[in-house]
Amino acid sequence: MLSNMGLAWPFVVSLLLLCTADQAHGDSLKVDLNSADSMRAGAKILAKNLMAYYHGEEYGQTLGILPGPPPEGPYYWWEAGAMWGTMVDYWHYTGDDTYNQLATNAMIWQAGAPQNSFMPPNWTASLGNDDQAFWGMAAMLAAEVNFPNPPEDQPQWLELAQAVFNTQAAPDRHDESCNGGLHWQIPISNGGYNYKNTIANACFFNIGARLARYTDNQTYHDWADRTWDWMEGVGYIADDFNVYDGGNVEKNCTDINKAQFSANAAILIHGAAMMYNYTKAAKWEARVLGLLNQTIEIFFPNGIMIERGCELEDKMICNTDQHSFKGYMHRAMATAAQLYPKAHNPIMSVLKTSTEAAVKNCLPDGTCGFRWTTDSYDGDVDNGPAGQVMSALAAVTTMLLDKQSIGAPVTNSTGGTSKGDPNAGSVPGILSSAPPATTGEKAGAGILTAAILAVTMGALGWMTMDFGEGK
Ligand SMILES: *[C@@H]1O[C@H](CO)[C@@H](O)[C@H](O)[C@H]1NC(C)=O
Ligand SMILES: *[C@@H]1O[C@H](CO)[C@@H](O)[C@H](O)[C@H]1NC(C)=O
Ligand SMILES: *[C@@H]1O[C@H](CO)[C@@H](O)[C@H](O)[C@H]1NC(C)=O
Ligand SMILES: *[C@@H]1O[C@H](CO)[C@@H](O)[C@H](O)[C@H]1NC(C)=O
Ligand SMILES: *[C@@H]1O[C@H](CO)[C@@H](O)[C@H](O)[C@H]1NC(C)=O
Ligand SMILES: *[C@@H]1O[C@H](CO)[C@@H](O)[C@H](O)[C@H]1NC(C)=O
């Protein structure tokens, strides 16, 4: 995930503006948040709109991904992983299984046989630990909500999440710089490798916490516990529970980029609520509370979510990735409301005001803008628009939590049926030595090198840019 790189897609934007220009701004999607039927109907429109950006099952397209990665289209590989997670939740909250088969096909294909650890060689040039983990978190969610299991001869949801965990816990992902922690990128040659950031570590923490709760295996718990301590130790999670973006190993991670993005806080809230629900420990309760408290303060001023690091009052500098973050926050907070019932009421009340605002920014056909505080469709389909609709969809579906019985995440001992494999992912992946290349593969490798170079140069540009606090 490129959490800090701004990429503009003016041509996509102008195309989309053409399509929507004739729609009256005053006319928005109508969803009654007091009616489950109305919410399901609204969610169905939003889901259909979102799925219209997915062409992976069409002839000549790549199964599982959104158009991209740049320059092929606006979306990096990880965002489709996030989208399938959203669709798994869509089914979980609404019961509509229209897209289940698409989600299953996508996750199984992109897991990348034979390793099945979400590191398919196609995406090496933009493969961060966070990118891999967003797919892993979608698989973990599938296990937790008992999403229909894949056929037995295919990798299973729990096994896929374990594969991601195992590859990230392996010694080759860890070193002593900054006292530990994961690098952002997986291949050393990728730009941004020397950035040790919150999102990479928060995702690893999140999957560890969930595997601990699901399988009741202490090893996962200990990794999650240590990873939290590391993030706190380097100051990415501050005493006041502000969550900062990351730092560079050249500076022992002390050059903290203090930009606050909701994806970081959301993944941490979700993981901390899992740890609390699993351990019932006072320290985890304090962390969940502290994070929730600060999150509502920072990201929900007046009860409506803003992407504070880039959705500025006078200008919008959010990139495509960041246009999708609000949905992860709404989903994480709704799950926290289930896992930590004491915070259910304050969470659901802020999610409700935020969702009301989100819906007003969507058109009747499910096309959604981005700045939820505008009280009407703002036309910001810039840098998206899959992320914008994904966020509104997440907001509407999770509001069903209070309107019907929605099962909390299951575990292996409370009804979970997904089969695991503690050793999943141990088949060496892209970092292992490959057999001698054929001529065709060598030509491909040249292209890949060029792609890596391009990414590296892009990253260098970003590193010299003063992004701090999104100023
Ligand atoms: C990798 O790229 C090839 C060529 O475009 C495509 O056929 C294949 O489906 C891709 N695999 C994955 C896992 O994306
Ligand atoms: C790097 O920072 C860690 C704390 O995160 C500290 O324990 C360590 O001593 C520092 N190392 C150097 C070389 O300054
Ligand atoms: C929540 O935040 C308020 C002020 O922002 C503070 O007074 C209160 O102590 C915080 N509660 C927790 C549990 O952190
Ligand atoms: C853990 O989550 C379950 C499911 O929602 C809930 O019933 C239970 O009360 C939670 N445990 C704690 C200690 O809050
Ligand atoms: C889940 O529980 C079953 C029955 O207790 C056990 O056989 C299985 O090994 C467990 N799976 C995992 C992944 O722990
Ligand atoms: C617990 O998880 C660790 C780490 O993946 C694994 O090595 C171990 O075999 C697991 N234990 C059990 C009982 O499944």
C-alpha cells in the first residue's frame, strides 16, 4: 500500500465526471438507518456499484484484482484484497450471497499457488507486508464469519491467514534495525524498504491477535503482544493513543512521520479488541478504550468521519489508497462493538451519524463521493471511485448490527469450520532462488526490474517530500 504517495488519475476522473455530470446534486441515495430492509436495499445498490469496477472474470482480465496496478489502472493490488474483505462482510451482515463466488475465486487465485501465501510473483514490485496482509485479513474474516469454505482440494480460509502470518513471522522478515519490527516492503529492492511503518506492523499484529483468538495458540498471542510493544516502543502509538505513520531505519525510526491515517488506527482497534476479547486482560481493555477514544476525537469530529491526514479543510490531497480507508474504520469499530460490548453504545452512536452523512454523499445509483461532511454528493470520484463506494458500503452494512442478530467472529471452539494448517506458507515464495530462467522469463524479468526501478524512484521522490502532518 502506498500510504503516502499521491497519484492523480485525471483521465479517469474526467471520464467519470462525464458520466455523472447530468445527475442532480441534490438527489442522493435514500437509506433509512432505522429500517433493516432499507439498509439491505441500500447496501445492495452500493455493492452492485462497487462490483461494476471489477472486471477480473472477463476475458483477458486478471482474476481477483481491480484495474491496475498503476500505470495500468488506478488500483494497487492490495485494494482488491480489501474489497473482497468488504464483500465477505457484505454477505455476513446482509445475507446476500450474490458475490460470494466472485470473492472466493478472487481470493483463491490471488493466494498464488503453490505457496498460497498471497505473494504472487506478478505483484512483487509493489508487495509490502501490508499489501500481503490485506488479503490475509480478508481470508481471516472469511474464517471468522464462516464464509462458505472453498472446495477441499483448494486452500482454506484459516490456512491462508496462517500462511500470511507464518511468512511474516519468518526470520527473513525481521532484523535488529529500530529494535525490531517489520519493514514496510517485502523485497529489499523495493522503494520504501527502509521505512518501518505502522501499517505493516499493525496488520501483522491484527492477524496474530485474530489467529490467537481463533485457534487458542499462544504463539500467535505472543507475536501480537510483542508487535504492539514494538509499535509503542518506537513511539508510533503515542501515550495519548495518537497513531503515527512510521519512520526510517537510517534514523533508528526516530524521524517519525506524524501523519495520522485512519487505516492505521482501524487495524489496531480491531486487533486490540480481539486481544481483549481473547485475554480479558486489563491492559488490552485500556488500549481498546484509549484507541477508540482518541479515534473518535481525531477522525470523527462532529460525529462524521474525515480522513484527517489528507482530507484537509481547504484542499484534498488523498490518493487512491486513502480514498478507501473510511470503510475499514467503520468495519473495525463495528467488530470492536461486538468484541468489547461495553463500548457498543458509544461506537454505534458515532457510526450512525457518520453513516447518515456517508449516504448523503452517494447518488441513487450507488456512486459515492468522498467528503462526508458536505451534506450532499460532492462529485469526488477522483482517485477511485471504488474506495469511495467501498467505504459507504461498509458504513451502511455495519449499521445492520443493531437491527438484526449478527454473529460475532467465531473461533475454532465456537462454531468455526475453516480448516487450518499451522505450517501453511512454509513453501518458499518469491524470496527463494528460482530455477534457471528460460528466454521468455528473462524478458519478463527485465520488465519487472524496470517496474521496480520506477517504484524505487517514485519512493525516493516521496521520501524527500515533506509530508509531515499532511501540510
Ligand atoms: C499473473 O499475470 C498473468 C499474465 O497477465 C495472468 O495470466 C495471471 O492470472 C496473473 N496471476 C495472478 C495471481 O495475478
Ligand atoms: C534505537 O531505538 C531503540 C528504541 O526504539 C533504542 O532502544 C536503541 O538504543 C536505539 N539504537 C540506537 C543505535 O540509537
Ligand atoms: C477519553 O478522552 C477524554 C478527552 O479527550 C479524556 O478526558 C478521557 O480520560 C479519555 N478516556 C480514556 C479511557 O482514555
Ligand atoms: C467477547 O465477544 C463475545 C462475542 O460478542 C461477547 O459475547 C463477550 O462478552 C466478549 N467478551 C468480553 C470479555 O467482553
Ligand atoms: C479445531 O478444533 C478441532 C476439534 O477440537 C481440532 O481437531 C482441530 O485441530 C482444531 N483446528 C485448529 C486449527 O486448531
Ligand atoms: C501454534 O502456532 C505455531 C506458529 O505457527 C506453530 O508452530 C505451532 O505448531 C502451533 N501449535 C499448535 C498446537 O497448532
